[in-house]
Amino acid sequence: MQLLRIVSIDSMSLFLCLLLFGVFHQSHAQDQNVIAVIPPFMDRQHTDESGSPLQMTRQRFILLLYRNAAAIYSEADFINTGDDTITAELGLPSTGYLEKNTTLFPYQSNGLLGVRLWVSGERLEPDVKYDGPIQWYTINPDFPPGGSTNLKALFWVQTSLTDVDSIAGLDTVEISDGERGLLIDVAGAAVWREAVNTIEITVMMREGLTSQDTLVVDPDNYDASDSTIGWTMHNVEPSLFDNILVKYSSGIHHVSKSDTMEKLAEYIERRGYDELLEYIDQLDEE
């Protein structure tokens, strides 16, 4: 009987060890899939194109890619195809949002930072809401029938693939060298009515990064120069195959003015945003 008792305890211990290993392995695997996700404007009231009269006619992303972060300008035009003015709850999903590309496992967003939003040139303060584990930045603009409404956003993301949130003294501790990444979520625009006429994406590299270095992009059907890569898509019915995964290395012992979250926030929201807006003004004048 004693022998049987020992075997029973050992079996239970083994079971618990395997269970704990499975939980640890799953948690570790999920940590590896946490990444900066760049979302389009999304409709929080409708989950598919059949539910809303709003059509997204154009989406434009312009990214400044730094060693430890990316600053993003997002712009979209919408047309209300219905007969009445509607008020829609639009939002940008942040922390906890899941999206895929063509890989098997979904990526979880590490969150948007420094979010600023405009509707038809008027800056609006977004509401922060939670839908289960997902944090959203939302606004409620009016859309007149047959009219075009322009939405703009500025935000930034940290691109380290390590769990930066777990670092003690988060704001002031230097972010270590290593792998970086982000996912540009084109598929999220599938919630809007009909195809998107044009989607333009431009990624401009800063701090010595170039498209010839450690940059790995999927899919790789982009146009490239030394410091810029870009895509232009027409008549797009957004799907996971349109999502763009960008991975790169921060470099080793690279001297940077923005190597902590505190410095990143100060640098990007003071200089990166201005550079993005100046670049957009130049594009619109051409």
C-alpha cells in the first residue's frame, strides 16, 4: 500500500508539473506574440460591412520608424451612403487587441500611446473605453448623407518585442537592444461597407535604419529606397493577406536620444509629430 501511495503522489506531482509547464509555455508563447499593432479606424457598433452605411474610401498610414518606436499618422475618408445623418462610434483599438497576418497565431497589441484625433480638421479628445480586455480610443462624429468626412490620428507605439511593461521603473530604464516589430492591420478596415478605393502605406526609417539593414517585411511586395518603403493598393477588400508585418533589429550599442519610454514620449510627441504633420502638408501641396 505504501508503494501505491508513493506512485500516486509522484503521478500527481508529475501532472501538476506538466500543467504548470503548459501554463508557463502558453504564457511565454503569448508574450512572444505581443507586438505593436497599427490599426485603421474601426466601427465599434458594427462588426461587418452589412451593418453600416459608411464606406471608407481612403486609408493612409505614414510611419516614422525609430530604433525603439514608431510614430504614426493615420488618415481616412468616409462617405455616408445612407439618406440620413448618422452619428457613429469610431475607434482605434489599443492594448489587448488581437490581429493576425498570414501566420498561425494572432499578435496582441502592446498599445497605442499619445493618441490625438481630428474630425474634418477639428481636434477632438478621445474617450478611453474598455471592451473586455481591449482598450479603445473612441470618438462619435456625425456623418451627413452623401458627404465626405475626413478623420486623422497621430499616435506612437514602442516596438521592442520584450515585455517592456514588466521592466521596473518603466519610464526611465533604458530599453535593451534586440528585436523590434510592428503589424500594420489593413484587415481591420473590412468592417466598412464595400471595398476601399485606395490604401497607401509609407514607412520612413530614422536613426540610421535603412531598408538594406536588418529589416524583414512580410509581404515583401513594396517599393523601396534607402530609407523608405511603401505600398499603394487600389480597390481593396481588406483581408489578413493585406496585413504587413515588419521586424528589425535595434542594433548593438547604438547611441540614441530616445532609449527610455520617458525620452521616447518627449521626443516623438514634440518632434516626431511635427515632422509627420510637416510631411503631410508637403504631400498635400504637391
